[in-house]
Amino acid sequence: MRSEQIFLSGNKLGSPMKATGTCIFLTLSSGFILKLERTFYVPSFSRNLIYVSRLVPFGYSFNFKDTSFELFYNFECVGNDIL
């Protein structure tokens, strides 16, 4: 990745991206390990962002309810939480 690439967030400010790659860091309470492909590493971010639409091509789907959601991988429920 070229060092001049930036990530534009909602406030329209650019944050430099250091790298892209696969990140295996999120283990759900069900024991399922969420593997994030083509992830951007932005050191200045204090929170992680996971775009739902970016997970769909990798076999993930979602069911959103009034106050909760369910995460599915290959049609099997692997996690849920409150919104």
C-alpha cells in the first residue's frame, strides 16, 4: 500500500492508512472467530469499523430487529447482540 492513501470518515477528515490485510481478532461469545479480509489498518482510529456490506461477499448475512441483530455465516447463526 502506498503511504499517501487515506481513509475518509464521516467528518470528511482524512486518516492515513498504514496497511491492508486479513485480520483475525474478533472472537464472538459463540466461539466463532470473525475473520476480516481486506481490512484497512488506520492507527489514528480509536474504534473499529466493520461495514456490513463488505462482509456479504464473504458469506455473511444479517437479520436486524427492533433492538437486536443476528449475524449469519453460510446461513448458520454465529452471533447476536443488541443494537
